[in-house]
Amino acid sequence: MLCSKLLIKMWETTTEKGIGALFKPWIIRREGEATIETKRKELLILAQTEVDIGKIKRGEASLLLNDISNPKLIHTTNSVDNDERVEPNFDIAKLVNDYNVLSSCEEIQKEVNITRALLHAEHALENDITDPSDDSIEDDWLYRWRDYARNTNSEKLQILWGNILAGEVKQPGAFSLRTLDFIKNLSQSEAREIEGLFNYVFWGYRILNSEINNESTHEFLNFDFLFKMQGLGLISGVDSGLSSTLTLDLIDQDYYYSYIFYNEMGIHIRTKTPESKVVLPVLLLTNLGKEVYKLCTPVSDRDNFINIVNTIKTLGFEVHECRLIDFNGRKSLGNFVAL
């Protein structure tokens, strides 16, 4: 049996609210079966269920609903010769049955969608040994999540909804209802653009404002793109006169130094002049942007890294590249390489 306290909290929270009817029996089975084998069965059943739903919608099979608690799949065959003409007819009973069958298929598909999202949430939490928060997920939030997850057939979005639930289980209040609404209304092209934007985030939800530093502007971060991201509510400061700055404090040691984190890379900044100030023009992620950012796995952009480095160099500072070392969730600077 899985021992993650966060997983137990997720199961208890969702089943208590009647979310994931297909998921609940598998939770119980895991007490007596190997987890990996049970997961394999779960995925096979889900895949076969979706295949059967497709057959019914295409008319290749029918669903017998005499016993609603035990629907049966019946494969159909075409018994009419190609040359035989079938007179049109209007069969009310058949129409009602077809409607009930299709409605049942839609509901089953929605349960499959929720189950897949729950399994992705489980995957995100299964190795997390963090103790659950004493706070509970709000009912309104959970039901909103259910409604959005059940109407999502895309596997990529099911993973996203699973990660959202996992994050909310770990820290209730991590994702606002506004963020759920935002993600629900995203187009695929917007989602790809947002992922691209987040590859440029560094040092506490900031992006170097390349529109101010035109000589080292990265092609991707042009004004039109940044203005669109601001229109989506993800960043602020694109408009003239509203830009922000990042000022780094210099620490007094053998040299006056400071540093910047950019994903797994770090920038170590040194000077012999304590009066110097590292001031960078930046754009800031909004609260919505920060919440959406938590759901992504940014890929460091080397050109952006060099862009930041060159911007700092033009201010007269000595710059070294370094790799970051993670000590129990805390980042530390590794070996330095002069740039």
C-alpha cells in the first residue's frame, strides 16, 4: 500500500466529494495487490473503455441498458445486403434508446477523463514525503476542478489538471479559481506561447526587459509578443512608463559580489567598487502568471542567459557562470567559470 500522506489526503478528499467513481475501487484493491500491477490494470481498463465508447459512437457496437448498474456492450453486424433498400422509418423507442446510450457514453468518457487526471495527480504525489497541510481544499474549488477535468479529452491537459490537483492537495490555496478558469479557456497555441515565455523567467518571477535593452533583444521577446502576454494577464510592465527594475545588493567580502539564479544556472557578479549598483530592467509575472508558472517545467534558454550576462557586463561588472547545487531544496552556487 502506498504510504504517502499526501496521496491519502487526495483520495480522502476526492472520494468524500464523490469525485472519481472509477478511481475509488482501485484505491481499495491496492491494499492487496502490487501497486505497479494494479496501475497497469487501471490503464488497460481505461484504454479499453475509451475503445468501446468509440465503437458505440461509430455504430459498431451497442450498449444494453436493461440493468443500468451493469451495462453490456453488444457488437453489431450489418445484416442488410448492399443492394437491399431500407425504407426510412421513425422509431421513437429506438431514438430514446440511442439517446440514452450516447448520454451514457458521454458520462462514462467524463469519468475516464477524471480518472486519468487523478492518476496523473497520484503520480505527482506518490514520492512526495511532505506532511499534508492542516487546511482543506475548498469545496467550490474542488467541484470547479472536477467540471473542467471531466470535459478534457487531451492527455496533455489531463496531465495539467492532475498537476493542478496535486499542487492544491500539497498546499490548499496554491491555485485560485481565476487560474482554473484561465487554463480552461486556453487555446493550444496560447499554451505553447506561454510555455515559451516561462523559459525566460529568472530570479523570482522576472524577465529581462529586452525592449529597453534593444541592442541585445532576443528575437522571441519582441514587443508584440510581450504585449500579448500582458493582455492575457501573465506579466506587467510592458507599457512605457510602467517598467520595473531589479536592484541587486552587493555583499562585502574579499570582493563585493552578488548573484542571480536562472533555473539550473547561476550568474556570479563581482566588483571592487561598493558604490556600484546592479540595476536591470525587468518585467514581472503577475499573481496569475506565478500560479501558471508553477505548472510548467521551464527549459533554460542559453541565448537568454548570455543576454542577461552581457547586460550586466555593460554595467562594468565582472561576471562568472556557475552551476547550482541543490541542498534539500535550497540552492547554492557551485564551481565558477569566467565569462
